[in-house]
Amino acid sequence: MPYDAGVAAAVCYELMSRVEAADGRARIEKILQPAKEQIILRIYAKGESFNLCLDADANSPKVYITNQTAENPPSMSAFYSILRKYLINAKISGVSLIDFDRIFEFRLDASDEMGFSRTLWLYVECIRKQSNIILCGESKKIIASLKTVDFSTSELRQVLNGFEYIKPLSGDKKNPLEISGEEFLTELENDINSSPDISACDWLLSKYQGMSPLITREIAFIASKSLGDAFITIEKIDRNILRFYFFELINQIKNNKFTPVVLFDDTGEKLLDFSYINIRQYGNKSSGRNFESMSELIDFYFDKKDRDNRIKQKSLDIFKVLANASSRLNKKIKVLERELEECGNRDKFRIYGDLITANIYKLKKGEEKYFLENFYEENMPVTEIHADKNLTPSQNAQKFYKKYNKLKSAEYHLTKQTELTNNDIIYIDSVFESLTRALSERELSEIRLELTESGFMKPLKRGKTEKISKSGVKKQKQLPVSKPQEFKSANGFKILCGRNNKQNDELTFRTASKNDIWFHAQKIPGSHVILLCDNAGRSPEDKDIEDAAKIAAAFSKGRNMPLVPVDYAYARYVKKPGGAKPGFVTYSNFKTAIVKPGE
């Protein structure tokens, strides 16, 4: 996930284009600090406003234009107050990168308290451990910084008020925008003689500024021609081809020719990486999505990544409850099945009782075994029956009849318990499926409430779910109910898809009319899908039914299968048994479509 100098250059070009289009009238009209290490500048330029995010979080420092809304926290930092004092109504007259590194330099035309114009400099250093936002005066003396660096932290570079701004040390790496082809080949030849086994990607990474491992691997990958080896050594690679592709990339950067792309894994769900050029090194193990601008890409990438991480953290308690319930239920079903198997042998105890009763005249108390002819079997073989010597033959017969009746009664109750336990297992699997697709905290709250009402989770403590009204009476905090997902079929029919079990019930039994068509993946957990037909004034065609079936397959546990059987029926044929868990239904008069899950 490299926010490298190439990505920074693409963002810088987008910013500079907006500044130049505004003819020096790109004005900072508002400043926000939604997080401790993040500043949002709301900039008005050429009749429109946009938000510029300056993020100095050491885990992912970045600068980009964002569409995300932001608010200030309750308490403001001293750095935020200083920025408001100096930068409100300041105009951005220039944006550039220092060398070819992730350091943005903003030139700002501002006014002091007396109305005299002055030049300010704002530096945003998007270098992980050294990430910072620094405001400097006209002589580039530091006015304030988000993070201070004193002598106890670094002896080489201090960031303190009143000190002159010095850029972070870049080591011995060269600026790739300033070298020639001859210098490149000379450097390469020297290192081939001294270190022939170093990979070409590591060599590029160690020599030039602003290069991320992803980019250097890509250059080596395409330069290795038919080998397709991203880790080919500098001794084996063709030097001139490596130079050609290296400078092809450099020229793209110089000419501001960027191709923003986000990479997903082969399922199309998990984020892999992003870049400013097309990436081919992953082959068919990844898929790409292009964006019109680098800022749009970064906005999408980090919003999805942060949201996924946040949802994952907030859903850990639900996952734990579901995992424990699943483990407990599976152990229970094994015990029940074992006991049911024992019940299946109950008839032998009735037979033992009958044989003893039929031969009671010749049996005596004190015998430990009875050897009796079994008249229930052909040829009447002799059956050995273990008896209690302390009981009379009549008492032993009654003992076997009693055990038979006990097992017969147990079989009835065990069968019901097995059915209920299997239903609970199916229900837990369906909640697991809903949880894997939850995209918001509201959906998590609905799943948590559903599990609470079903008895699998304890209610939250008072104070977290309740609030005090003006009258002083505590009342439960009501979260807004999420809406089902909406789609359109090929012919314009509306298709609704439930997000969780409670919403599935709402959709099937309250939203759907009797002539609407209900869909569900066959025998696997998934969403209820409704094709709305009753108010359409026309009948759906096969293509509309196929579209709805594909959605039902996509929002089910079988979404990664090549083909999924999907049952569908009129909503009037879908019933909910009394006392059934949320999402559980029975249906009749259905048909089955075999479809490929839709995107």
C-alpha cells in the first residue's frame, strides 16, 4: 500500500491544476481537525469548494482531495488554533514536491493582523516515521508544527518553533528525475561487478528516491521480458531493457501521465494495493479498477480500508458469540445423535421382556443369565440375556419393559431437540453470513439486537442502550432501521435484497405483496430477495428472474461458487413457522434456477 513519490506527484499535479485554474484565487475558507494528526483545509476555487486532507498519521501519511465529510472534535489542539489564525482566507499560490520525495510544499499568500501581505509556507511530510505538518514564515522559520522534534528525539534534525525548516534527510539516494541514461548504466555496471546477485528491484529501491517496492518490482517484472520474474538479478537482466522501462516510467511522471488503479485479490473483494501505473506482476491473481484521479482513488481506498478495519474491530464480540454458539451446538448435536442411535436399539429390550415373560415358569431368582429361544426370529435361535440376580424373573422383565418405554419416550424428545438444534445451527450460519456482509455500524447493531432477542447474546448494560428523557424516565435508544439494498433488473423491475435476518423477515412478510417473487439460494445461508411485480403493471420476463436469482446467489454463502441453485416462488407461498428464528421460512410451489452469482 505505497503512498510513494509517484502517488504524491499525481496528487500534486491534481492540486496544482486546480490552483492554476483558479488564477491564484484558491482560498482557504475553513480549517477542520477531525483527528489528532489530520487537518482538512476547505478550499474555495473558481466557484466551487473542495476538501484537502493533510494526514500525518505515521501508519499512512498522505495528502489528497477528499469527498468525505468531516467535523471538529469537542476540544481543539494548539496547532489547530495557530493554523486558523494564520491560514484562514490565505490563498494557495503554489504546490510542489521537494525533490522526488513525499514532501509537499504549499506557498501561501496571506495577510497579517495589520492587513499587510506576507508569504507563508506549509510543509506536509508524508514519510511514515517522520510524518508531520509544519507551518513556516516568510524566511522559512518554523511558526508551529503538528509534532515537535527536539534534541532528545533527534540530534540530526529538530522541528521546533523558531528553527529554520530543513527537509528530512534522504540518505544517499538520487533523484530519479535528474539522472541521465548514461549515469544509470554506469551505476548499474559498477554494481553488477561488485554485487551481481542483488535483485533488480532491490537495486532500484536502494539507488533512487521515491520508489516503492511495488513500483521497482513492476519495472523488473516487465523488463525481464518473457521470464516474468519480478526478482530477477541485475546480472541476468538485460541492462538496456531495464533502462528503457525505468526511463519510460520517469517520463510518464515528468509528463504527468498517471493511471490511478486499485488492485483487488482474485475474489474481487479484498484490497491488495494501489498505484499510479497499471500493475501486471500479479497476473490473474488480482483484478484492477481504474479511477479518474489519484485523489479519488486514495479517498476510496483508505475509506474502504478504514471502514473494513473499523467494522472488523466492532464485530469481534459478535464473531466470538457466534463461534462459541456454533461450537456448542455442534457438540450438542453429536451427543443427541449418539443418544438417538442408542434409542434405535430399544426394541431389543421389549423382546427381552417378552421372552422372559413367556418363559417365566422355568426361570428362577438368582440367575445372572437367561438362555431363551427367540421366537421373533426365524429358526428361533437361543438368545443370551443378562439378568440381575437380585431380582425375580418377573422383576427383570419389568425392568426391560421400563427401559424400552424410557428409550421410546426419549427418542421423541431427542428427535425434537435434534430438530431444534439443527435449526439453531442453520440460524447461526445465517447470522455469520449476514455479518460477513455488514458494511456499517448500524447493520452491526441490528445483528447484535437480533442475537439478543434470540437469546444468544446478553443485552448491553444500561447506559449504553438507554438514555434519559426530559421527564427523567429512561428510554431505550432507537437506532434508525437500515433499508434493504435496491437493484434494477434488465427491464427496470425493482429488486430488494435483505441485509440480515430481521430485515429478511420484514422484506418477505411485510414489504412483499402476494404476487411478488421471492428468491433464496437453495439450502445455504443467504439473503431473501424480492422481485417487485405487483405494482409494476406488467409481468417480469425470464431475464428479470435471472437477474434476481443472480443477486440472491451473490448475497449468499455460495457467492464464490461457479454456479448456485436458487429457489424462487410467489411470496404468498412463503410461510414462517410459529416460533421460528428470524429469517427461517418454509415455501412451496417453487422453481429452481441454476445461475452464476452476479457482481
